[in-house]
Amino acid sequence: MNICFFIGKVISDIEFKFIVDNKSYYAIAIFQIELDNNSVITVKGLNEIADYCYINLNKNEYCIIEGIIVSNFNILLQNITKMEYNDFNYDN
């Protein structure tokens, strides 16, 4: 397993989908973030994490993500935290 951590800016709208499979359903949120080196990665969150992303994240906001690399530039979220403006400390 390859766990990764990134800080980036959300650069796309959060796409929210439901998948129904027999008697169960899954919520999926898909969006892209841009890293400091201008790399763009696609992030996917499932169920509760998808709900959190859809409700709390907006375009041009920063977030910290923990996830698993699924393929080149595709990350499956394990944890996400929205960064607030006062989380940035430029005085150090």
C-alpha cells in the first residue's frame, strides 16, 4: 500500500455521484487539486468523505489530503482537512 500526503488548492468543482449496486449504494466525490509545483491530481472520496468534500470544499480553497495512489495522478482519499486562512503562517 502506498499512502501519500498532499497540500493543494481545489481547482475544479466537486462532482458528486451516487452508485447503486444491488441493495447498497455508494457516494463518490471527484475533484482536482493543484500542488505547489503546478502538478494537477484527481482526488476521489467515498461515502462519508465524499459528503464532507461536497459540503465543505469549494473551488480555490486549500486542503490537506491523505490517500492511496491508485494510478498516475489519481488518489483515493482516506482523510481530508480543509485549511483555513489562518492556517498559513508566513512569519517563520
